[in-house]
Amino acid sequence: MEKVQNIEFAENIMDTLLSYKYYNENVVLMINNKTEGLQPKVIEHTLKLLELLKSKSIKNPKMLITKLPVPDKAFDLLDNNNVMVFTTYSGMPTDIEPTSNKNNLNKILGQQKRLKENTDAKLVHYWRPIVRGLNSEIGNIKEIIEAFSQVFDCSVISGIRLTANVREFLESRGANFSDWNNDIGHKFLPSDIFASIAREVERNAPKYPIFKKTSCAISYLFGRYDYNLSFLSNNGNCIDTCYNSENCMRYAPKIDDKIIEIIRKSGLNKSVQLTDFVINVDNTISQETKSFLKHSTGLDIVADRIVKSETERLFYERNGRSL
């Protein structure tokens, strides 16, 4: 009965996706990203979603995030299906992240090698979170670089978004947040730690790409400029050794009939002014609408007010309390 429900639920998701007003073939689809997609209770649902996406020839880039080794039975569904497998591993203490242990690491690397040999799936290492005092020492950094650069296509290096409870918990185990800027809206990654990682990559795997933003890694894998347009603002996300800089430098969108139609579809055409590479919206829009417009048009979005997604809203309303 549970398997039947999983199949029906997956099919309902597919119907909703393909009929959704903001769906287009360029958007990145995230598979079961609110949980561990390969854990026993949800893996059949995850595999069913991948099967439906493949059988319907949905060409969108697809993103599967996991802390676990990818089982053999998933290989066929990951092949010729435009899938990126993001594997999370950062060498955190096991009392904080139980999967961050040598046994699991060896299983991950072994299975990822097999996955690379038997499928065309793109392999990305999610190096997150990096926390001073827990997993930021050079020995841990070198070990991870040497292991993952041999198998993966690139790494995304990320810090952590802090709530009061998360900070208290991690500090009780040795984390050091003395230089945190109190910004609960963005992940905290000290610049000196990222610089240490970059230096060790240069010494131990100089041709291995690393990125600060997930969108940068995805755009690199598909040979296009960063679809989140991070390079348009001087926010520290662009790095000197970026392997995708040439694609971003070629960014030169043109306002044409297709873009006008996308704006009309959003229902905002009466509130919009186009200037250079920017859509100026004289209105309140949702984060979802902003992302749709940016990713569909390649233009930056400036609006009177952005209403955050439900998850972001809860995060800000609780202002540092655990979700």
C-alpha cells in the first residue's frame, strides 16, 4: 500500500509541475530536497520521481542532494536524465553529523566512482557547513580535497545560517563564532577559512573547480553564466580562480519579444520598466516570482518589496529561534 501511495504521490507532483504557470525547461528541479532523499523511508518515492522525469523526457537539470552512498538500483535512473548528484560531506564531528565518518566516506567515494563510470550524472561535492573550531583545520581540509577532487566534478563550499539554538549547540562543542556579523539571513563562512581551502586546492588539486554558490557550480556544469547573476554585484561570491568566469563575462541579454511575453505571463507588465539589464517592478512581488523572472529572462530584478518564501518568512519571524 505504501509503495502504491508513493507512486500516486509522485505522479501528482509531476502533473502539478508540468501545469505550473512558472514551469519552463530551464529551471533546476530539486528532488526531495526537504529531506534526505535516499533514506529508507523516502527512497522509493525519490526513485519514482526520477523514473517519471526520465520516462517523460523532462530535460530540465535535476538536483539530488544526499549524505549517503547512491545505491546501484538508482544508476539507470541517473543516466541520461540530466541529473546532478550533490553529495554533502564536510568532516564534521560525528556527534554533530553521524554520517561524517570514515566508513561512510569510503562508501560514498566507492559508489561515486562506480556512478561516474556507469552514468553521465554530474557529481558535485557539497562541502558544508564549514565551522571554525569544528572542521576548519588544515588536516581536515587537505584530506577532503585529496579524496573528493579525484572523483567529483567540483565542490561548493558553504558556511552555516545561524539561529540562537544552532549557535548555542555548536559553541558547546567547540565552534568559534566570535567574528560572526549577526546576519541571520545569509550563511556565515569566514573569508580566511575559504582562503585556506583555496590555497590547499591550488597546492593539492590545482585543476579542481571550487565555488561559493550552488548556482555558480550548476551554471559551470552546463556551460552558461550564473543564472542567479551573482557576478553583477560586488558581494564577495566571485573568486579569482572561478572556472566559470568566461561564461559570466559573456553575459549580454537582449530585451526581445520572448522576454516581453515572460513578463506578461507574470502578470506584472503594467508595473514593469525595463532599463539596461534590469527589470524594475513598481510593485510587491514574491521571491518565487522574482526567481522566475530572473531565471527566465536573464535580467536582474529590482522591486519595491520582495515577499519571502514560506521557509524564509518563518526563519525571519522567529529571528534566530529554531525552526
